[in-house]
Amino acid sequence: MAIDQASADDLDLAMQLSNQTLTFPDLMAAFRLFYGRSFSAGDQLPDLIGQPVQNALEYFVNSPEFLQRPQNNHIVLLAASKILQKQNNSSS
């Protein structure tokens, strides 16, 4: 994929995420997706309902629980690699 196309795809995804707001079912699905478990009575419900989906993505991906799950290491490393790659491409 060409760099210009990747940038256009990233912009399109960012626009889609910024136009969608999180619902309660989305929040419950996010717990399963990012934490590998369901929301439980002891969890504090993050104030994300009605917020842009991008906010929820940032909340969960940066949360200690997500980062401490060993099976997520490859996701974090891939994301970091992509960020570094973009920074290198933009500075060239």
C-alpha cells in the first residue's frame, strides 16, 4: 500500500471514529474485547457513554489492565511500530 493511500485510510478511519458515539452495549463489548472479561459489579464504569468512540479506544488501550495482559503485548508493539514508522516517514 502506498504511503498516500495509508494516510488517506488512516484519515478515513479517524473521521469514522470521531463521528460515532459509544453506547452502553459498545462499552460492555469493549470490556470483553480489551480486557478479555465481562464488566463486573466491582468495576468502576468509565464515563464514556455518548463520547466519541476514539475516546473509548484511547481509554482502554492505555489502561493498566489492558497493558498488563501478556497476550496484548503484540498489539502494543505493533501500534508502537506503526507510530514510529509514521514519524520516520513524515520526517523524511
